[in-house]
Amino acid sequence: MPQGESEMINQELLEILRCPACVRNGPNAGLLDFIKETWLVCRDCARKYPIRDDIPVMLIEEGDKYVNTPVEQLSVPA
């Protein structure tokens, strides 16, 4: 496993996970980027999903809370 990569968030999981708000738009919609070792950020809508205790919280409502927060300002999820 590459340095800095969470045990739960590996490349295989990133290939499967999609933003629940965007996934219905097509097979390549809702792709996520692993950011700051504790966030998944949607490439399409910019929703940000926290990873808590190595578990991605993939609820649209959770992503909505951080949609307007710039990636640079994301801190470790509470």
C-alpha cells in the first residue's frame, strides 16, 4: 500500500465508489479523488465526503455540508 494511503481507501475502492448525487448521470460520472487522507471529493459536483474511522461517509447530505468549502480549507473530519 502506498505511503499515506488509508487502509480502507485504496485504488480498487476508488474505482468502485462514486458520488451518490452524480452516479445516475452515467458510468463515468461521480468519480472521486482521495484528498488529505480523510476526504473523497467528487470531480463533477465538488461535494466532499469525509472519511471517519476509515469509513467513507457517502451520504448526499454529508457531501452537501462541505460543497462550498475549498479543498485547501478542509480539516480532519470530526
